[in-house]
Amino acid sequence: MKRFLSEVKDGRVPQTCWGYEEVGHTQDAKKESVALFPRDPFPTPKPEALIQRILQLATEPGDLVLDSFAGSGTTGAVAHKMGRKWIMVELGDHCDTHCRPRLQRVIDGEDTGGISMSMDWKGGGGFRYFNLAPSLLEQDKYGNWVISKEYRPEMLAEAMCKHLGFTYAPSDDAEDYWMHGRSTETDFIYVTTQSLTHAALTKLSEDVGPDRSLLVCCKAFKADADAFDNLTIVKIPQTILRKCEWGRDDYSLNVANLPMAEPDDPDEGLPLFTERSGDKS
């Protein structure tokens, strides 16, 4: 593509081929890995200069960089040194043996390799480390998808609190069973998988009182949602409740009261040439 000098504000048009003199090569990457992890170098690292070139072309300072296969954490380390935000995902054990220790060294200013010198990196910043939770769904012995036994109904309340901007803080007082979380000192949230009747909501409204408000998240309700000044009533999304049950693996049916079949007509279904009283066929 032809471009005029007047069209180029900063730098130059990136080339298709990058030489190892500019972006490093495998041996450079291995040397960087050995310097970081002398006892357990990562087997397939990428040179920091290569990641730096990619981020220079695709991002600006302050942008968010996502690496779904973090490996030894090179992308996060380079993004951090370049003033980018970053998210890394890694399911392997090297998340603990390589990624986390490496980023901690970057933050502490102890990583002097890679692009540290060219970026004049001295350390700083921080990160949060999260463990992936178990899968919410699993198949029971009949092949039906159910909510994993590792999850409890309380987790649904905690998830709804987070989703709706409440702080999960269940009350220890049995009389305040409806206090699953709060947004202010007088505004609370209650999560239940039950269907609430008008009578149940009336009792709930009385328990909450006129000086407090409550967001009620339920499976369903049979009442006028505007009938209670201190209650706001919403349904938990059916996409969750319709397909999932809490760890169920028993689908037995109660057949004790099934209607009995009518007796067969004695004149129907008799075989041919059967002798009946007073008649011959």
C-alpha cells in the first residue's frame, strides 16, 4: 500500500515480516525464561520484544489486553511494563508456578530482563488473582443437566446480590431470614426459589416494616407487585430455573393413585373356534 509522508503522523507503516533483530527469537525467549525460573524454565516461551511489537501496533496505553492462554505470563508482564491493563487466563499448574511469581517480580521491580531496560521499568502496580470455581452444571446419572452438588442455594443469593449491586450479608437472626444482602442501611435483598403468594408477601412486608425497603427475587409470585410500598418484586431469570435443579438424581414417580384401567369386554378378543355355553362356533 502506497502512503505519502504527509499521511504518516508518527512512526512508520508496520512491515509484514519482522526480523529477529527487532522482535527476538526462540533463544532470546529461553534465556529470559531461564533468568526468571532457573530451576523450572517454561518450555515454550515467547520473547518479550515480540509481544511488545504486537501491543505497540494493536493497543494504546491504558487499553485492556486479554490473553486466554497465559502460558508463562509473558503477555501480562509486557502489558504491565507498557502501561496496559491485562487479564490472563490459565488452567495449567504453571499459573501458580510461573504466571503469578513472574507478575509479582514485575510489580516488585525485580524483573530486569526482557523489555524492562527499554521501558525503564522500575516496578509498580498490582493484580488480583482468582481461582476458577467448579462448573455450575453437571450431568446426573440419567444424563440430565442439574446444578452441581458443590453449589448451595445460598450461592444463588450471593450471586444475585453481586449481579444487582448488593453486598451479600445474610443476617444471623432467624427472624430476619429475609436479609440476604444490603445496598444501604435500610435497603435489603431477599432471594428465594419459592413461588410467593399474596399472603406470604403481606407477611414479608410486615416483617420489613415501613422504614425499610426490600428487593424480593423469587421464582414466581401471585400478587399485585405494586400493592406493597416497601417491596420490589422481581423474578429470578427462567433460563436458570427452567433447566436446572439442585443436584437432583431421583426422578421416581408416585404411581400409587394412578387410575385403574377398565376391564376388558368379555366378548372382545376371544380366539376363533372357542366354545361358549349354549353355542358352538
